[in-house]
Amino acid sequence: LLTMHQLLASLDDDGVLARHLQPLMEKLQGMLGTDDTAARELMRRVKVIGTARRRVPSRHFELLGGALMQRRRLQLRYFKRSDRSTSEREVSPQRLINYRSTWYLDAWCHASDGLRRFALDAIRDAALLETKAKPVALRELEAALDAGYGIYGGRDAKVQWATLVFDAEAALWVANEEWHPQQRARWLADGRYELQVPYSDPTELTMDILRHGDSVVVTGDKALAAAVRARLGSALARYAR
């Protein structure tokens, strides 16, 4: 219960969620069976640390949350970081996601005629429309956006499998990690650890591989291995200067 309370608090920006979740917070406190002073002291003994959180303007969070609950469309002005472009999108919101301390909106984009994932901190402006949102079944949503690796999980791209082999020392930590719900893993005879994960876009997977430096190698997937090698080479060149 303490951890749940801290997790809810850690998701909040500008007190947006607190206003709506206060009754739940009070109920959790009551379940602890303590008075206000004792409850506050207990809360100080549990800490959830979120890193690199990208804050979302409270007006956008509440507007998007309201549209999701009311099943109404939104008009978004969205900044795309990959090419630094801004576009107008009419979308039907389907799901809010908090992933690695960042909020995302899964929605049906009527301009693209497909499901897309939008980072809330990249929304420059939003307006609630009177038009009813297009319904999308949760199974279809998950198949389209959750099949691959991390936040780049779908987008109708072909899902392929990456095979990563970790050194024996790194394996002691990685063996207890979940990189993907459908991952496959096995210990090798020499103490190394082989992990297989599905991905459609290599961006986030490459970053996680780089996090382990020289303790991991990509096997079998020449394109992914080349992408990791290029990033390592670029980093080495920067430090060489």
C-alpha cells in the first residue's frame, strides 16, 4: 500500500492527479490503520525515484484525460522531434500510458488513418471537439502498438527478434530484468546469458544495449549490430577529440 501511494504521487505533475485521486489516497491511508501523523511518517520511509521525467502542462493532461473518459475527439498541434516539424492532427484518444517517467497518448489519427502514439510533452496545443471518438478494440490497440520493443512497439512495422548475449557478470543482473513481456531467455553453459526480445523500431533497443557497454553483444542480427557499432564508434570519436 505504501508503494502504491508513492507510485501514484510520483506520476503527478503540478498536482493534476492529486485533485482527482485524493479520495483514493485517503482510502489507502485509512487501510494503513494509522493516524495522519503516523501515516506521513510511514510515507517518508518509502521512496520512488523517477529520472529524466518530461513534464506535461496540467491543462493538456486534464484535457486529454477528459477527452479519453468522454470518448470525444481532440484537435492537436503536435511537434515531431525526428524532423522538427509541427502538424495539426485530429485524433480519437484510446489510452494514456506512463512509460519511463514520460506520459504518452495512444490515439487513432484521422489524418494518417491509423493508430499512433503521441508524447504529451510534444503537444503544443490541444482542443476538445464535439465529435465522438472512433472506438478501437483494446486487442487491436495492443497488437498495433505493443508488439515490439518499448515505446516504439508497433506502428504496423514488421516485428523481428533480437538476440543479445550478456557476459557472465552482467548476466547476474540482466537475468532478473524484464525487457519485454514475450522475451525468451536461457543460460549458456559458460555462464553467459542469452536474451531474445521482439522489436520493430531499433531506436530504444539500441539505447538499452548501449547502456551495457562491452558486457553485451548482438548476435545474428547484422543490421542491429551495425547500428550499435555505429553509435559506439561515434561516441568513441567524440571522446577521442
